[in-house]
Amino acid sequence: MLLALDAATVRFGGRPVLDAVDLDVAEQELVCVLGPSGSGKSTLLRAVAGLQPLDSGRVLLDGHDQARVPVHRRGVGLMFQDHQLFPQRDVGGNVAFGLRMRGEGKAQQAERVAELLELVGLPDAARRAVAGLSGGEQQRVALARALAPRPRLLMLDEPLGQLDRSLRERLVVELRELFGRLGTTVLAVTHDQGEAFALADRVVVMRDGRIAQSGTPLDVWQRPADEFVARFLGFDNVVPATVEGTVAVTPWGKVPVPEGSGQGPRTLLVRPAGVRLVAADAGLPCTVAARTFQGTHVTVHLQPQDGPRLAAACALREAPETGDAVGVEFDAAETVVLD
Amino acid sequence: MLVPVAFFAVFFAWPVAAIVTRGLKADGVWRFGRIADVLGQSDIRHVLWFTTWQALASTALTLLAALPAAYVFARLDFPGKQVLRAVVTVPFVLPTVVVGTAFLALVGRGGLLDELWGVRLDTTVWAILLAHVFFNYAVVVRTVGGLWAQLDPRQEEAARMLGASPAAAWRKVTLPALAPAVAAAALMVFLFTFTSFGVVQILGGPTFSTLEVEIYRQTSEIFDLSTAAVLTIVQFAAVGAVLAVHAWTVRRRESALRLVDPSVTARRPRGAGQWALLGGVLATIAVLLVLPLAVLVRRSLDGGFGYYRALGDADGGTFLVAPIESVVNSLEYAVAATAIAVVIGGLAAAALARRDAGRLVRGFDALLMLPLGVSAVTVGFGFLIALDKPPLDLRQSWILVPLAQALVGVPFVVRTMLPVLRAVDERLREAAAVLGAAPWRVWREVDLPMVRRALLIAAGFAFAVSLGEFGATVFIARPDNPTLPVAVARLLSRPGDLNYGQAMALSTILMVVCAVALLVLERLRTDRTGEF
């Protein structure tokens, strides 16, 4: 393992921010830690970098305990949330900083700077002032600066946090390609699930300083570990249920569930695609409370006579109007019994 | 941290303590009864009363004159604004002796007003008050205007959108945000005028005397050390109280205000009201700030360059050397004092800026301001008493004068450096560390480039302040090595037009040196460079 956290714990004023976290990152793996703000994910990165001392537990790089290794000797890269480019240096000076600290020759520095600026798509920017860069350009310079000293582990703190949506989506693709090509080991943190799923080989969901779930993006998306993860991923159709065989009894009535689901009192998730709209006199009677346009489909918010609201994904042409009365049926393939 | 603490202990606390002890201790017994005795004397009570009310009046007048200017500099955009900002600041760095001399030339015997209308103010309190306004105008303009320029005008706009009239929006949004800055500026002005020495010494005549002047008189003319010691303690207590309130308002001021780039908040004047305000402020500056200095220069040139030439002669017995040599002395002392102040102040600011600085260290922050308010006369005399025996016998050493001057310079260095050091984002340092920079390298690569300008500005202020220091220097400068302000005061104390003219000439030279130093600084000034 390149990076291993062993029961890493950090407390701020008695409150655990990292609570006995175990995490392994293999060579060339792209791991994304996902969690709401305050879940401890930035502290995780700072602990690995050595900027935040551990209260207990260990951080190991290549199997070596890092407790006595100061920040500047750990050989890891960290890209800060708001980039933290050195304002008094130009772009080239920023990218060359880590190389200079390692005492590399001027010629090698210049060569490596040119190479990296080329890599991040900013050739000829070496003499520009950082104050004049756009958000996306700063982002690329910060990346080039972090990559320049060839860190064994690259950490990214909300790498695309402050960029606008279209730029973000483009950069996610670029970053994934780039890291694949360079064989970089990456540990990123983000609160944006779309970003995490698009970027990572493995997603780690954090909650209150603990790891709530770890798995491939597909795993996590298809089988959220618990109600917290499901809701954090944006699923709202989550209710308590009692499962017997392939039927769950819920506030929405009886909902079919896949075979082999856990039995007894559980929590049930119905993905919006599993909520089918039928004629008003069939299934669970609901009223359309609101509809939101999502681009490829419409999300229809339904108010049953009893029980919490339901969200249903609907094709554009078939979406009912607000106030319409509709019936609802459930699709067993799109339901998941949690816990 | 240890170096500044040791410096202040040896060169500030010890001399002050030594002189207080000498005054209050007789035959090894403390005589605190002296305090009540001294405070019971009617003439002393009169001095206390005058010191307080003239400081209050000066503060009120300064606010009245300078607040409109703070608005004009913050919110209006007009040609020549940068130059005018520098002009406004010149009086603040001028030596008090020069300010006194300039007002003497304006309102004194044979002064401009005397010539034109036969009006003389030099024996009235008005001369003192006007000189104080002149001196402290920049404190208000800079402290209040600096913040005002950074207040987001959209806050007022938001209030307008919620139905507030322009006046109500100003009262409810801008005024509360400004109030702590106004309070802080007022307190600084009060502090400076409460401890005023040079100005009152020259303009006050025999009738008006502040605490500081009285301490000087008791020490050097009457040799009543115990009265001087009591007065020192009284002033110390008053200054301590004012500084405590000041520290409190500063903390209030640092509390969450939305600040923006000053360059975007100013715009061209619009409407008759704003033009009138601008005109009024310009006229005030012309009459109050520029006129006295112009008169000073003109008086020094009465009869061509005769007075300047006379400065080169060593005759007359006023001095052991030619007055002009005091210029060289002053510059040498000021350079040494600046070096000391920058090293001590820089170390102190670096220690105070650390995020993990504890309460003890923060307390030191306020202590560093004390030399601004503690009687400089006491410090000067304390130097002579305390530093006269081994292991520290400095009485014969030239370093005594720069040491005393550096004491006054350190607070300026700290105040200038501290905000800049605190503004350096901790994560920039972390970014450098992650990229492989060892701690000392982080300081060199991240901190130093950012504070270099502030360091130069701090050095400039320390230089100007050292150049003009009078209260302490008057005691410890040796007769054959006077500094400029000491030479000016000595010339003024002697009768005759030649001495008077030479004082004017020497003051003009001092003013030019200070003004040049300041104009160089203005060019270096950045947005976040402290309070001065």
C-alpha cells in the first residue's frame, strides 16, 4: 500500500473530527473522499500531509510511519481548495517552487516547468502574473505546481469547487485522462457526488469523521450502505419499511423488493426511476405537488394521501401538470433495501 | 520574543521605574503620601485640569475638521488625490518643535496674522488647539478614511432597496461600521494631545502647561523629583486607561466587516453638495495645514538665505558647534534608531502575528504602545539615572540617544507590520511546506516578499519619528551633539531676530527632510499597511 491510515484520530476541543479512520490507497489508484462539509475530509488530507498532527493512530507512506516526518519531507503533493498560488511570483515561479526547494538546476527547472504547463494546457504562460489568471487557469497552474516535484501521492482538496459547471465537467474528464496517463496516485476530497463519481476508481463516503461506505462509484450508487449515504447522494424516497420475502410494507403501501433482500424492519430506498405513474384510479393515489425540469427528464414531486412525498423521474412528454391526480406503482428492480 | 521583552525591560521599564523610585523613596521608605500631597496642590490640579480639557477640545476640533476630509478621501475621486493624501500626512511626521515653530510664525509675535490684522494668538490656548488639529488631522483622515474607503457601498444600497432614505441608510449602515474607527482615531488623538510636549512648550508660554511640560519643568528647572515622579505616575495611569480602551475598539474594528478594494468605492463628485464639500475640505487643508508651513518657509527666507548661512557659524555661544552640524547628528542618530526600532519592532510583530500567540503575548501588544504615551521626558531623565553604572554605563555613549528614539519608533513599526503579517494566509505557508520548503525557507519565500514593503514603510516612519523626537532627546543629547529639534528649541529660547530666523531655517530643513522621507513612503504604500 502506498498510503495507509491506521485508526487515525484527530480531535478539535474533544470533538473527534477524524474518528479512528482506516483507509488504504494503492499505487496508481484514484480515490475520492466524498462527504458534506464538516465531515472531516479536509482534515484527512491535512493529516496525511503532516499539516495536522494526529491525536492517535498512524499515517504510513510506503509502509513507513510518518509521525516524525515534517511536512516538507513527506514527498506528497497537496492542491489547496482555493489554490494558494504565491501572489508575488509569476506562473513559472509558482510551478518551479517545489523543484527549487529540492535544489534542482535552473535548466532542469525550466524544462520541467515548460513540460508541465504544456501538460495542463497553458503553454507560454510561464511569465504571466497569477493575479491575471481566470479561475480555471489558476486551477491548472495549481495542478502543475503540485505535480512538478513528482510527488508519490497527489492530494486534491475540492479540486473543482469554485469553477462553473461546464468548466468543471470538462476538467473532470481532463484530470482523469491525465492521471491515468501519468500513473499518478491520487487522493481527492469533494462534497460534489457528480465530481467524485466521474473522477474516482473508488469512492469513500465520510460522515462525522467516520467512513460510512467505500466502494466503486457503481457499487455506491447502486447499493448505498445506509440512509445517510442514500440521502447524501440525492435520493429522497427513503422510508422505514418491514420486509417479508419480496414485499416491503411502507407508508406508501406494499412495495415490491428484489429477491434476497434483508428481512424484517429495514429502511427502503426507491429510486425515482422506479416510481411509475399510472392512471389515477390504479395504484397509490397521489397529487402532483410540483415538477422540476432536469434537462433529460422531469422530476415530479408527488404527495400521497398518507406518508412522505415521492419523487418520480418522468419523460418530458409524459409528465403530468401540477395539481393533476395520478396513481403510482413501484418497480422492484429500482428499489433497494438498506442496512 | 525574548529580545523585544528584554529591550523594553532594560531601556523602558527600568529607567521609568528608577526615576519613580528616586522620587518616591526617601531613606529607604516609600512615601506614597507624596501622591496625595502633590495632587492637593492647586497649581498641579490646574495643570491636570488644563491637560485634560485641552486634549478633549483638541480631539473634538480635530474630528470636526478631519471627518469631512475622511469622507472626501474615501468616497470622492478627484485629480491630485494621491499628492494631497501625502500632503495631509506630512504634519503628522513633523517634529512637534517644527509644528510649534510654524504656528509661532503664523500667529505669534511679528507673525503673519500680527502683520496683517494685529492678531496674536501665541499667548492664548487657540494656538495650542490649532497646532494640535494641524498635527493630528492625518490620524483621523487615515484611520477613518482608510476604513471608509473599504466599506462596501452595496451595503448602503441594500439598505436603500429595503426602503431607507439616504440619510437613514448612512446612519444605520455606514455609521455603525465606522464608529469603532472614529473612536480609535479619537483615542489616538486624545493620547497624543494629552501627552503633548513640544507644541505646548513652544506655544504655551508661562500660562499653559500640560502634565508633560510640568514634568519637564519640575525635573530640569525646579529639580523637584518627587513631584515629577507623582506626575509621571498620574500620566502613566491615564495613558494606560486610554490604551486599554483603544485596544478594545481595535478589536471591535477587526470584527467581521465586509471590506472591498478601496479603488472601486470612490467616484467623481456629483451635485452641488459634494462639490461644496470637496471645496470646503480643500480650503481647510490649505488654511490649516499648508499655510503654517508656507509661513514657516517664508519667515526662514526673510532677507534671502542669510539665516541659512548663519547656521554654519559656530559663534554666538548658543552652541559649542555650528547649528548646521545638528543636521548631520540628527541623521546619524535617526539611522541608528531606525535600525534598532526595525529589528526590535519586527521581532515583536513576528511574535505577535503567530496564530498560536497566547494571552500573555497579546498583552505585550498593548504594552508596546505605552512608550507613545509615557512621558518622554521621564524616559530621557530615567536613562541618565538608570544607565549610569556598570554593567550598563551608557551615559558617555552616543548610543543613548538612538536607544531613546527607537523606543518611540517601535510602536509604529509594530503597528505597521502586524496587520500585514497577520494578513499572510497561513495556507500559503502550508502550500510552501508541502512543496518541500523547510520552516526558515517558508519564512524567506512567503513572508519576506510580502512584508518587504511594509518593512520599508515602517522604517520610514521610525526614521521620521526618531528625527523629530524631542522630549527624551532634550535630556540626553550632549551639548556638543544637539539634534535638530533640540537645536531649534535652543535657538527659540534665546532672544534676537537672528536666533529666531535661524530657528525658522532649521525647522524648514527638518520639515523638508521629513516630507521627503514621507513622499518616498507614499510611493511604497500598499492597501494593507497598518494604521499610520
